[in-house]
Amino acid sequence: MPVNGLPTGRKIVEGNLILELGTPIGAYKLVEIVQHAVERMAERKVSELDVLNTLRNPDETGLHTEPGRKRVSRNKTARIAIEVIYEELKDRLRVITVVSRTRRISGRR
């Protein structure tokens, strides 16, 4: 049984991370995170769970991106939003890149 949306299996294929999901995201039980996205996740301190949560429960959908791709965003905290750009393939979601945006909280100076 999956715990907190964590993947039930994982493997590396040609440098890409393949996650097998116990709880599907839509109709997809596989999520492929390409090497570029894995590198961006490490650089931006974004976890696999952050990516999966963003794909499962985005706060914003339909954001501008290249044709054939989708871009979603989820507010991790009041200041931090995670954006995931991905493609829907026949058998899996392919994550192309991940962005972490920190919003400035305005207030008195």
C-alpha cells in the first residue's frame, strides 16, 4: 500500500528516473523524470514527493508552455510554489523540468 503518495517502485533507464505509482495520477501509473528534471530538482531542492503532489493536486493548470506539454503549479508554502512541466505519453507522464519559485512577501518596511 502506498504511503503518502510515495512511489512503490523506481528504476533508472537511460539516465531517466521511472517511478511506479501505487496510486495513479489520472490514468497514469508511471512517471518518468528526465535527467534534466532530476538535476533541476537537486539544484532547486525539490523532492520527488513535491513533484508528485504538484501533478496530483495542482493549484494552477493551463499555464503557458510549449505545444504538446503541460505546465502546472502548486503552492508548497505561502512563499514557495513548485512548477512542473510535463508531457502525457501513452503509458506515462514524462516530467521535462521542475521550477521552484519563491514569492516575496510584501509588508511594512
